Amino acid sequence: MQRRMTTEELLVSFDDAIKHGHIFAYYQPQFNHSTGRMTGAEALMRWVDPEAGMQYPSDFIPVLEENDLLYFADIQMVEMTCRFLRQCIDDDIPVIPISFNMSRNDIFKHEYVEDVENIRKKYDIPVKYLRVEITETSAIGGMELMSSVIGRFHELGYIVEMDDFGSGYSSLNILKDLDVDIIKLDLNFLNGNVSGRGGIIIRSVVQMAKWLRTPIIVEGVETIEQADFMKSIGCYYIQGYLYSKPLPEEEFLEKMSLAHHEPTKSPIDLLKTFNADNFWDPNSLETLIFNNFVGGAAVFSYNEGRLEFIRVNRKYIEEIGMNISERDFIESNPWKYFETDGKKLFIDTIKKAIDSAEEETCEVWMTLTSDCCGTDRMCIRYHLRVIGNAGDEYLIYSIISNITAEKKSYRDLYESERKFAFASEHTNTYAWEYTIATKEMRPCFRCMRDLGLPPLIRNYPEPVIESGLFQPDYAEMYREWHRQLAAGIGSLEAVMPLTAARIMFKVKYTTEFDENGVPVRAYGSATPLQ
Ligand code: C2E
Ligand code: CA
Ligand code: CA
């Protein structure tokens, strides 16, 4: 007795399904194909309706997503996973890390990271046993938000995995922008075909991931041939029907109890064994990777301020908005588009990359002048890594992304907030701008005119509390607001009496963050309640 539920049925039964545990986790273990040991597992959502039977994620997840319900189901999965782990730990059963899936709406509309962390704490699960899977698509249109979510998970100690890598609009650039710890490569996207072109793509991605020193878990492995192929290219971690289907809790528990375990390790540093000859061979795999899978990339040599491009791919040139051949690009003056500050920053970053032998990043503004389009400014993010040297001459591998749009949208936001402040002059609102680092407040014209405030108030809010504009019984709360702004709260709002006449106002703050998520300014407003 099993049938697909209709959208309406799903929506009507959702609350009950959550409440009665009809939505729960199956666990699919992951193995090291080299040693046969279990290395982790993924929690996959299942819904068993008392009447319609088992429902699969591909059918019900899109419905939940469209109706803003997926978050509650995702959180339920974290809860179930933690509860399961807690039970195992209490029963002295050795456990392995379990991954749960995060979806786009989880972070756009909810305090997802905090909610996950609270559940983890509630069950007192060591953070090393929990991993979060994100997808490239959830980052679309929200790279900054995604980076900050990853950053917060990292601060709390969670491992972050990039799910379904290679499925969407992925390029390795996204890996550069998003600091993930593990890549999951899904053979389903290649119809499991590891021979011919499919094999080449996989091989390239694996190779690149090794350069990045990121472990890979291959999903959807169904046959021993696929597993052996993956092993032959140095990719051991496997999740798929070959080893195990997703299992209900009791079966998974049994399998986990019996299995030997081992942690997922990052691949050995292949840079040393990196075959430089192949890199220059037009028919080599390295060339193929370079041209097809890395987004904008270049190799250049650097020697005491002298920069020379050696190789650059098509995407690199496109990324910086040019329309010339690779050859012309290599022959042109490499510093042509750099501004003075940018050039200095770029050289400093190269030096840092030489000293640290790690990847270093910088963001550089450039000015492009062309016959057809006139002058344009753009911001390029460079990731630089030394891949070899001969004496003082360093060979540097660079991946770039054009982040002008990102930068501009940040500035647009700033502008629109400013315009808002001006618009408020025409409404009944008093507005001000508060600079968090310096505690300086700049009031709008109306505040100055009606309330007699000076154009700049230092050590805000103390002077306005003293002046009696903010009432003593609200002073501590208002001070606390400013501490919260400094701590990074996004917005604040309350109704409070202002002036000696205790006129009721709605007072609001909206915080503006810089691209690193640091709170910079807060925009305040006070509107009298009619
Ligand atoms: P996914 O995260 O890529 O999960 C892997 C899917 O591949 C699972 O399908 C799994 O059963 C299936 N699979 C595993 N091994 C093999 C194999 O060897 N061959 C083939 N052909 N397939 C294999 P499932 O469980 O139906 O989940 C489908 C998708 O639904 C997941 O893809 C994920 O995107 C989403 N999903 C599942 N659980 C959750 C969840 O808790 N939250 C969210 N937001 N999404 C979930
Ligand atoms: Ca997944
Ligand atoms: Ca996947």
C-alpha cells in the first residue's frame, strides 16, 4: 500500500507528520573503499504517511520548499540526528559523523545556524559528529550570506560539505569563494558513466580538489567498477548503493555498531608531485582542467616586482571583461589596468603567498579603458598560490572572480539607505546615522531643526540621554541597544517615550554590515505614534 500524496494532502498533513514523527531520517553510510571502513553517514529525509505509505524527497521537498515548510522539516532532521547520536553515545556505541542537508530557505528566512547549534547543545553532541551539507544553488544570489553562514558554522566547529558539486553552474571558483571542507561529487549527474568524457570530467574535478587539498566523497556509486575507478584516481570515500542504501535507524545502528570506523582525511599534498611538464602540454589532462573547469585562471611568474603572464584561460579574460585572444593578453603589459593602490596590494599579496606557501587572497580595483566602451572600473578578487620557484623567480597560480556587482550592490544599499534618510524629511520621521566604531551620531536636518541637535554627536547616546531627549527610565535599554549594534544585531525596534513631554515614538535601527559581515553603521529613525 503505497501511493504518491497530492500537494494538498502533503500540506494538510504536514503539521501532524512533524508532530507524530512521520517525517524522519534514513541514514546512508559512507565508506573508505580502500580500507572498507565506515567514515560517516548522511541523514536523508523520509515521510511515511499512515495511509499513503512512503513518500520520497524528490516528490515532497519541492512542495515543502514552495510553502516555506522545508525549514521545519530540516530542523526536525537535525533534531532526529542528534537524538540518535545521543542514544548511541549513552549506549557506548562508537559513532561516526552524520551530515544533514541545509536548504536555501533555511538561511534566507531563519536563524538556522543558531537553531542547529541549540539542538546540538540540547543533546550535548560533540560538534565533530555533525556536518552540514550545502548546495551551490543555495548560494545563488546570496554569496555573502552563504559565506557568513559557513563562517558561523566554522566558528562553532562544524565541518561544511559542498553537496552535488558539478551539478549546477559550479565552477571551481565557487569553491574558492566558499570555504568548504569536503566536496561531494555525485555520479548521478554523469549517469554513472565513468568511462569516456564522464571519466575525464570526474578525474579533473578530483585532481583540482587535490590541488585545493579538499577531501571528496563520491555519491551515487552503484557498481564495483565505479568504485574502483574512483579509487584509481585517488578518491576513496564513497556513498552509494554499492555499499549501502539509505537505512532506517535500527538497521543503520546495527551496521554502524559492527563496522570499523575511520575519520575522513584530506588528500596528501599533491603539489609536490604535481607534474609540471603535463601542465604545459596542450593535450594533457592538466591543460583540459585548466581550460574547462577552473573558471578564470592564470599562471604567471613573479620576480621582484616583475610580472609576466605565462598561461591564461578564456574565462580569465572574459572575467575581466576583455575581448582579446589569450596570446594578445599575455603579450600586453600586465600592469596596464592596475591602479597604484591596487598594484601595491597585489604585490604585497604575492609576497605573502611566497612567505606563507599558502593561498592568499586580495581584492583589487582596476580601471579598464577601451575604444568602444570608454572607462569602466571593476573589482577583481585574486586567489594566489605559489606552485614553484627557481631562485627568486616564482611561479604563481591565480584564480580570479569579478566581484564588481557584489561591491556595487553593497554600495547601492548604502545609497538607498541614505535616500531614505532624506525622504524621511518629508514624512513625520526623525532619522540619524550612527557609526558603530566611533560612536558618532549624525542627525537628519529635522532632528537639528526641531530638537536642536548639533550636526555631530560624539559618544552617542550619552549626550542625548543627559539632555533628557531619551528618558531616564529608558536610558539603560537604549544604551544596551548600542552594545547590541556593536555586537552585530541586524535590527532593533521598540516604542518609547521621547522628550520631557513623553511623546510616544516608534524607534528603529537597521544595521549596515561591510562585506566581511562587520557592523559598520546603523540607521536610526523615530516616528511619533498618532
Ligand atoms: P542528495 O542530498 O544528493 O542525497 C543523495 C540522494 O542519492 C539520496 O536520494 C540517496 O538515496 C540517493 N542515492 C544514494 N546512493 C545512490 C546510488 O548509488 N544511486 C542512486 N541513483 N542514488 C543514490 P533521496 O534520499 O531520495 O534524496 C534526494 C534529495 O532530496 C537529496 O539529494 C537532497 O537534495 C534532498 N534531501 C534529502 N533529505 C533532505 C533533508 O533532510 N533536507 C533537505 N533540505 N533536503 C533533503
Ligand atoms: Ca545531500
Ligand atoms: Ca548529493
